Amino acid sequence: MMISEFQEAYRNRHKLAEGWKKTGKKIFGYFCNYTPEELIYAAGIIPVRIRGSSENIELSDAHLPSICCSFMRSALDQALKGQYNYLDGAVFPKSCDMTRALYSIWKRDIKLSYYYYLSVPGKSTDIAVDFFIEELRLFKESVEKYTNKKISEQSLRQAIKLYNENRALAHELYNLGLRDNPPLSGSEMFAVLRSGLIMPKEEHNAMLRKLLPSLSAAKGSQDGKVRLMIAGNTFETIELLQAVEESGGNIVIDDIDIGSRYYSSAVDENAEPLRALAERYLRKVPCPCKHPAEPRLYHMLELAKEYRVKGVILLTQKYCDTHLYDRPWLESSLKENGIPVLVVDHSDTGWAGGKFKTMVQAFMEMVG
């Protein structure tokens, strides 16, 4: 299987969703890694990740100031332009302030038949897990009321198993990055994994199962390139990774919210389903909107050692308060552990490719 099949699926994600809609499927959009997709899927609804775009923002500036997160502005702009007209509902988990604000704006201006704001604790203590179990129960009851159908324990366990399979297949793909010359470049890896955000998991699993055997003995074209990690939040500009590769680097591992933080940590299939989901979503590698932050740093240090990276590119969407808040501490902590860091502010709209490439080339000279 060619990587182009994954790229094509993502590029045509809205058309694919419109096709599912015509077959009678219901589709929920969702924001953020803290949305328990398994609950949505178990109700017979397809969850798709709300994404932004590299297109110029035209409509959302009437609703949000330009100093708000560029990703959220872009996502709203796409919705206002009608790109998400196929959605039946949208789920907003409590994460950053922008997600909370966007919930009200979407509910007012994007006419969907279902909206839900999911309270997600900021910590991962035992008390927080117990609280989240009850929040998941309320969410489950809300979805059941919307569909007029109970979500059985069996369907929930099946959904958990399906999503765990997806995480396991993604882990196999990440393991390829441990090789001296990985068969996939960082940009190709990103394209493969990003497509899993916007399609039913059984389809993505089938594509991954077809792809992995072809890579088992394959060699890449990254020999001699500097091994790097990219860390931060979401982005659309795959050209960003290609610019790194053109400058002599290769992203062999990531710590981003649509990459390893999304695909890590399986749900316990033997535990009571709601408790298992609460444990997994609260105790996975945390995003900066959750506390404490130390587990993320320790995770990054472990990945840096395991994947033998020579440096880290800390990439932050402009005006993302949560990532900007912990970035100085994260940068200094990585450097204290002997890992060079390049810090980059980024916006998918109006991306300055030449400026970024110059920064990366200088970084390559330092770490190469």
C-alpha cells in the first residue's frame, strides 16, 4: 500500500464523511484528546476529529479576536464556511479556555442537533478518576437519549477493543522509527497517523494491517539524517516536516496531541468499561492543559533516549496559552538533560516556510 492512500483519505475527509452520511450514519465531531471516542462509537456514531486548515481565515474573525489560538480560529472558520455541515453533533471536552469558549460560539452559530460539553478534571488523582466516571456516565446517558437507544456493555467493550487495536497498530508503526534508517520519513508517518483521526477505526485498522507488512523489511531514504523529536500541539502544515527533512533532519518520534499522545495508552479491556475509560483518558501522557506536567517531561526524556534523538523541535501554535505556559520550563528541562531544543511559534495560516527552514538549517548545524 502506498502512503498516498492515507494522504488521499485525509485530503478528502469531508467528502468521505458526506458519503457515510448518505448511508444513514450519524457523525459527531470532537475536539481534543480527552474525548472518549469509544462511547460515541459504541452508540453507532462515527467520531471525527475537528481539524483546521491552511486556508486564509475569512469568517471566524467576526466571532473571535485574532489573538486567539490560530487552530481554533481556523476550525471555526471551516465550520462557518459549511465544511462540517455533515455533522449531527459535536463534543467539547474541558481542556483549554479556547475549547470552552468555542463551545458557546459553535452552539450559537453552527446549527447541529446535538452538543455536549464534557467536564474533564484537570488532575489525575483517584478522586478525579471517580469524578470522571460519573461525568462519563452522564455523557453516556445523554448520547443514549439522543439516539433513543441504550449503549450496551458489550458494544462498549467491542469499541474499546477496536480502539486498542488501532493504538497497538500505531505502536508498531512507531517502532519502525527505532531503526537506524526508518522505512517511513517523519512526514509520511504523520500522514499515516493523521488519517486515523477522520475515519472509522475499523477502516484505519485495515489500512494499517495492509501497510505494516510491506514495511517490515523495507529501508528508508533517511540514512545519515539527524534524528529529531517534534513536540507541541496540533498543526496542519505537513510541509513543516518536509522542510525539516530537506534540511537534513528526520522526525523519528513525536510528542504531539495528534500523534503519540493520541495513540498511546490502551484501555484496560478487563475492567469495568467506564472506569477503564476514565483511567485511560486521565492517566495517559498529559497535555499541557492537565496537571501535573512532570509526567510529560519524563515521557519525552524516555522517548528521546529510546529513539536516540539529537534534538527536539518545540512547536506551538500562536496564542496557544497552555503550551506557551509550560514551554519555558519544558525547554530548560530538556536542555538541562543535554538535549538541544529549537523553539518555534507556528500558524497554519500564513505559514512562513522560508523563515522556518532557515531556523531548522541553523539548528541542524548545531546538533548535526
